[in-house]
Amino acid sequence: MKQKILLLFTVFSLIACKRESKKSSSDWTNISTRTQFKEHDGVLELKSGKFTYHFKQNQIPFKKIILLNASMAGYISELGAENLIIGVSSPEYIYSEKIQQLLENGKIQNVGSEQKYDVEKIISLKPDAIFTNHIASFDNTYELLKNNGIQVIFLDEYMEQKPLEKTAYIKLFGEFLGKEKEADARYKEIQKNYDDLKQMALTAKEKPVVLANEMYGDVWYLPGGNTSVAHYIADANASYIMKDNKDEKALTMTFEEVYAKAGGVQYWVNAGSHASKKEMLAMNPFYGKLDVFTKGKMYTIAGKEKLKANDFFESGAVRADLILKDYIKIFHPELLPGYQLTYMKELQ
């Protein structure tokens, strides 16, 4: 009898463990396959790539942060939390007018560049946290900062290839900055806009063929078929020339290889940030051999650019809906008759 009771107890315990395990795993908020976070026992746990963090209640929300990547400024601006930034690196690459004004007024400090950070200034500012992409060559600098009690948080938003997964990082910044509700509401709004636009694109009568990116030297870095560019083109109901490819990274191809695939291309997008076709042709005379160069339409990502700063890489990291809207306007202008391009610009 005791053995039966023990057996039943064991079975119930296993079932309970499984249920508890299932419940625990479902508590994670998945930004993507590489980034997840959850709150448990008064701790915010973050998994970001190969890094894991645990933040206690008394550590967050952060009141003073430093950004070492311009793209992260887009999330902060979207949450209206620019006043929490006390330092940025390479400010010339930041597009936000408010952040530039805070820099001018001395409320935000320049802490160096991606070539060399001003470690002494960073330490003297005493930030609650630094947000950056992990660059292996800076490991000694990161270690020095950590040894001085500074929290360095590595995020991989630049590696995300699904547009709305890149947008979803706003939820994580919401957790860190005490703006969870605002972040969640903003994400849902952008997600709905994106999904509605995607459905609208499906009503288009034609599905044009598209080429993307440009050459650097002798190499054409063509987006792989699983990159964000490829996803945007597909969601805008157009046919990317490498749509059957499965890579999440750029493909290195010669001009001849691209030329062989470019027959029938009607649109060329993400053609750098050139000022004109003439300038582009001067840089690479081979472009003139492409039919799309002479007969099609070409677009750069220079629609919101100021000197070295390009908002496509800043607010565009969050506003996947606006980027998709640009592509739909390009490929199917009849669907958005009154819309003016935000990040893209037609090359004349």
C-alpha cells in the first residue's frame, strides 16, 4: 500500500513539475530566438546572445544611461526618454534633434567613438548602465568598466532580420527605463500597422521584380533571402531576385553574377545614399549596363539624412511599419496615393 501511495505521489510530483516547468518557460517574453527576458522573484532576467543578466528591483529602472550605438537611440526616442541619456559615442551619427539639442546644452556628453571610447569620462559620469553591441576587440575596455562598477549590457538588435523582432526591443528598453506600458502599447501599435500594411500590399495587381544594395569595390553585397531587406520586399508583395536563398547575411557576388540575375528587374532599392545616378555611375560605370539603371526606378535610403546621421538606422530600427510603407509606396504607388516617402528617396 505504501509503495502504491509513493508511486502515486511520484507521478503527481512529476506532473506538477512538468506543469510548473511549462508555466515557468511561458513566463519569458521572447524578443527573438537570441533575446528573451522575464521577471521572477523580484529579479529581471535577460538572455541576450551568449550573455545572461540578473537585475534586482533596486537596480531598475535606470535613471542614467550611456549609448555606444546610434541605432539604440531610436528606441529611447520612441519612448520619449531622451532625458535619461547622459552620454553617447559618435554623436555625429545620431539623427535625433532632441538628443543633438541635449548634447549642445551639455546635458549629454560625448564619450568617444567606436574607434576609442573615453573610459575616464564614462567612469566619471557614473551611469547606471551602458547599452552597446558586443565588439570582441573592446573586451578589455568592457572589463575595465565592469571593474569600476558599471553595468555593461550587450544587445544584438542589429542582428535581427525579422522587422518586427527588431522593433520588439522597445519592450526590453521599456523594462529597463520604467516605461513597460508605453513600450508594450507602442509595439502593439507598430505591429498592427505593419500587419495591416502587409495585407494591403496583397491587394496589388502586380508583383514587381526587385534588386537591392550596391557594390563596394569589386563586390556586390546582395542581401540574403532571409535578411530584413528580403523580408520587407516580400511583405510589400514584390519579388526579390534572391528570394529563394536562405541566408541571413549578405551574399558576396561579382557584377557579372548579379547581371545574370537582374533581367526583368523593375526596381532597385537600398542603392546606398548617393545624390544622383550620375554620381553613382561615376563611381562604377558597370551600373550603366543594367536595364533597371536606364529603364527602371531606383531608390536610396537617404530620405532622412543629415551629414553622417541617417534616421533609417535610428528610428527605422523601431518603425518597421514606416519602412514597409515606403516599400509599398515604391512598388505599388496606387495603394498609397497621398503618402510621401519617409526613409527612401528616388534617385534621379
